[in-house]
Amino acid sequence: MSSENRYQWLFRKSPALSVSLDQDGLILDASDAWLTRFGYGRDELAALRPQDLSSPESARRIVEDYMPLLRRVGCLTDVPIDLVTKAGETVACLANAVVEWEEDSGDYVLTVAVYTEIGAEARIEQHYRDLYRDTPAMLHTVDSEGRIVYVSDRWLTKLGYRREEVIGRNIADFMAADSVE
């Protein structure tokens, strides 16, 4: 078995709910566990993106929040996404994704995303994230390296940015020069 065939076999037989995506975000392959849980055949996934298989709110978050962050930092950790099975069941998940970059050119090659089903506690947390986003206050949250991971709609409106322009950027990029030390 060639190393490429071995990789494909390992990916498909993994018990994880995982998909691989091309540089345009189209699904290239899915693990057998993912296909079984969501009720799709491998051939049905051609020309689909995760946002095509998500709830409308999750699709919006994928496009506006998660994809810009993934392109900037190369990974996502425990981001909430509601996927919809072929039968119409909404499945609350946390997604983890990592990007593979071409070493020489730095070009985007592939993304692998792994989904974990979540329970009621995580859904409550998502509800609070949605409240945070919709609050009338100018709020932002940064990670340990100062990169913006969440921002309220009011923050965006007042400062005149689109979400995809700020997610993943350092907060210092948005502060007055005399405020940064």
C-alpha cells in the first residue's frame, strides 16, 4: 500500500468525525465515522463546504469569524458549529481545524477539521457568546497573544470594520500609538 493510500485509509477509518478541505474550503474527504453520523455518502460531499452543511447561524460564523481566523493563524480550537444531518437533525459540535501550508511557497494546501458533539452545557455557552456579540457595548476578547478572537457587532460598527478584517489580528493594531506600550 502506498503512503498516500495508507494515509487515506487511516483518515477514513479514524473514529473521529473529520473532514479534509481544499484551499477553497470544499470538502475533499470525510471519515467513515463522519459519514455515518451525518448520513451522507462520500460522493454527495463533492462541491460542498462545511457552511453548506451547517445551520444558518453557524454558516454565518464560519464565513465571517472562523475562516478569517483560520487563514490568519492556521488553526481553530473548540469553535462551536451546528452541523445538520442529511435527515435534518441539528448536531451541536465543537470544531478543531489545522491548515497545512506549502513549505516553500507558503501557499495553502489542505485543512483537516475534526468535530466533537457537545451537550447542553456547551449550547448554553454558545448562547452567551451570541449575547456577547449582539450586546450594545463595544466589547472585544483577545487570546494570550493579544489576537482578537471575539468582537461585538457594536465594536465593529463604531470602528468601521468588518468582522473578517479584525478576527485574528492583534488588538494593538486598533489602539492609538500612544496607548501601546
